[in-house]
Amino acid sequence: MNFPPRISGPGSHRVPLATVSFRFLLAGGLSFAVDFAALYLLHGVAGVWLPLATATAFTVAFFVNFALNRTWVFQATGGAGRHLFRYTCLVAANLAVTVALVAALTALGTPYLIAKACCTGTLFIANYFVSKKWIYA
């Protein structure tokens, strides 16, 4: 058994599990920063209508996250259209779970920001495994 544990990517090389996990965390953080910065630039600087600016910033971050995960985190090859379709399905599922879980937790008395943070943390872990085993496999 190798130590540290390694995972096999779709390519011919093996990447240490800790490296892939750390890269996944960094990709998520960078995507959040891109979303936040784009929203600020579009709405705060350029004066774009907030709903349009929010949707545009989310879309930009969506593609940044997809590209980083596909090329850098999981180093997937081939099937970009298939990967994008699966990633889109995951994002849609995340939206549905987030809306339902935040609503349920707040109905039980949890403050909404704590509910959102709990939901985001849980989905982050689930998304890692879904990405590794299904989206970019």
C-alpha cells in the first residue's frame, strides 16, 4: 500500500489523495472569489441590475469551477461534454438540496446562516466524492 494514499486519475499518472483534496478546496475557494469579485464589478462598479449581475457572476464562477476541477483537480481527459452535463446535474441537485435543507433547518429553529453553512459544508464533502467517482471518472 502506498503512503500517502494516491488516487488514479483518468490520465496515466497517480495523484496523492491529499493533493487532490487540497486542490478541490482551493478550486472551490477560487470559484467563490471569482463569483464575489464578478458580482462586485458588475453591480458595484458597472451598475448592472443586481439579479442580472448575480446570475452572470454565478455563471462565470460555474465555468471557472468546472474548468479547474476538470483540468487541475481531477485531471480528467476526454468527454468534456459528458463531464459538463454531469457537473450541471450536480449543481442543479445542490440547488434543490440547499433550498430544501435550509428551509427545513430554519423551520426547526436553526438560524438561516448557520443552516446555510451546515448545508454548504455537507454538500462540499458530498460533491468531492460525486466529482471524483462520477463526474470526472
